[in-house]
Amino acid sequence: MTDHVHILLTLLKQDSAGNLMKRLSQRYVQYINRTYKRSGTLWEGRFRSCVVQQQKYLFFCQRYIEMNPVCAGMVTHPE
């Protein structure tokens, strides 16, 4: 996607996703600020997450992530 990402994770620790997103966003913002000689924040808001507990919902999430670029008209096939 051009303006957002979807990440489906399997966590080993409860706060793993929050720590991952914190480190990832810090490093990405530093990179963008250095590259484009700017300062300040980059993101509009905090990341959103939800717990996937049922296998049926896991499959729905996987399918949604794979098909999202197709539904948005960015590609014709998910591969």
C-alpha cells in the first residue's frame, strides 16, 4: 500500500508488538529526517492493533492483507 502497512505477527512476549513498532518507527523517522534534512514527527497517530485468537479470523486477516493491493487496484494478482 502507498500510505500504510499491514503487519501480522506471532508474539513471543506480550509487549513485543509495541516494542517492535516503537523501534521501527524511531529508526524510520530518523532515516527520513536525515535523508530529507527535516526534523520532527512523521506519523499522524499511534499504531492500532488487535489480538487474533481464532484460526478462522487469522485466515481472514491473511487473506485481507494479501488481497488489499488487488482490491485497491494497485495490482491485478496478489503475487
